[in-house]
Amino acid sequence: MDQLLKTFMKKIPHRTKLQRGMVLHVWPDVVGDKIATVSKNLHFEGSRLVVEVETSAWRHEIHMNRFSIAKKLNEKVGSKIVKEIVVRAS
């Protein structure tokens, strides 16, 4: 199934927008319930995935794991769509 989805994704126009939407959709699966619950205003700025959290403690937690999170997100969607994760405390 994953291979079928990856093959389909290579053939469609507007692939980047769809892959970004997929990243936003799989975020809770990748980071888990606790981080997903505190993540707000998840969006892309170019190739950077921006995540807002309410406390600096959560910002630090996600920031420390940003490379492994980006890798897992990219693996889920079959593309290196997330180049960087930026975490902001609101």
C-alpha cells in the first residue's frame, strides 16, 4: 500500500501541496498524543514546518527531537518535504 501511494504521488500535479497536507495529517501519529495536543497552528513556511506551543518546556522538547520527527514525517509521506522544523512558543 505504501508503495502504491508513493507511485501515485509521483504522478500527480500539485504534489507538494498534497504532501504538506499529508504531513499535517500524520503529525499526531508521529509525535504522539501529548505533543499533538499541545501543538497549535501547524503550518508550512516554504519547506519549513512551523509548530507553535504554549510553553517553553514543550518548545524545548520538540526542538530537541526535531530531526528525528522530520525524518519520520518524511518517511510517512515518502518524500523529503520537511526540510526543517521550527518550534515557537506563543
